[in-house]
Amino acid sequence: MADAEGVRLSFDEEACEFRWDEIAAVESEKGRFGKRFTVTVHTPDRRWYPIEIIAPDRGGIAVWETELDAVLDAYFDDAS
């Protein structure tokens, strides 16, 4: 989840939350084999936190990537 408050990653019962002031960068990458999508949050102290998501179909990845890009563009445009 990425929104005005920051980025939250969760997998099963594990979760972590990052406020925008705790984030240096966010990367996303489509997997080579179909329905996998990886989001990595980088912090200013040079740590990174990746999560791999498996979409129900390839179209879901395109939607997620577009929506994530929109949130990141809004944040980084507002931050400058």
C-alpha cells in the first residue's frame, strides 16, 4: 500500500510501515516469469526492504505499477 501517509509492506503476518520522511527511494520491478512484481523501499541509512507480490494475472501488475508510479510522482512532486 502506498498513499499520502507513506508505504506499507506486508506478507502473511509480517508488516512494516514507512513514513515519507523515512524513505529515500522506492523501486518496482516486474518479474521475468509472468505474474511477479517486486517493490523495494530504500531508507536514508542505506537499508532496503523488498517484497515480492504475485498478481492474479499479468494485467494486475500493469495496474499496480501505474498506480504506484502515480503515488510516487505525487509525493516527489510535492516534496520538491
